[in-house]
Amino acid sequence: MLFRSEIVKKIFLKVGEVVIVKEKFMHAVTALSGSGPAYYFLFTELLEKAGISCGLRKDLARKLALATFIGAGETASRSAIFMQDLVKIVASKGGTTEAALKIFKKKGLENIVKLALRSAYNRSRSLSKK
């Protein structure tokens, strides 16, 4: 006989990956994974718009942005290499990727992402108290 949690797990495995976490981490999971698809969609849209600003047609910019994320996600999910090392593998010294990464660093992208996640985390905590 399956326990209730095993039945729920079996159902969710049909639509994606299931991770079991302690309840105290649920707000962090909500901020990262629950809200994560919107972050992905936003960044994909921003890449698409940036591609258009460089002269690409909208449909091509969208196609390239989506394929890039899908390919990168597949590569990362099949690799035991740390994300920071994957970045280094792609970013040739003095190349185009390195030029873009320098702007992300200069403009504080890492801090923006941390602040955004913390805001989602705090909102999740606040909503759970109501």
C-alpha cells in the first residue's frame, strides 16, 4: 500500500521532477522554482528584444533565444560541471561572451537576482502568515 505522500509524488513525477524538502525551505523553493518559470520567460523575452535591437527579425530572435535556453539547460542538466565552470567554458578570453558577462557584472546582475529572489521569498513568508 502506498502512503499518501508516495501517491502525490507519483502523480507529480508525471509532469516533472520531484524534490522532497523540509517545510522550513518551502519559501525558498517557492521563490526559486515556483516563480522561476516567470524569470525564465522574462530573460528569454529580454534576449529576444536585444536580438531584435541588433537587427534580427522577431520570429528568429525568439527562436534563437528559446533554443539557446533549451540547449543550455540540457547541457547543464546532463553535466556534473559547476555552473561557474560551464560559463568559463563558453566564455573565450577576449571574446563576445566575455564582453557581455563583463556588462552583467558591472551592472550588478547577480545582486539584482539575489534581491528579486529575496523579495519573492519574503512575500511567500508573508502570504503564509495570512
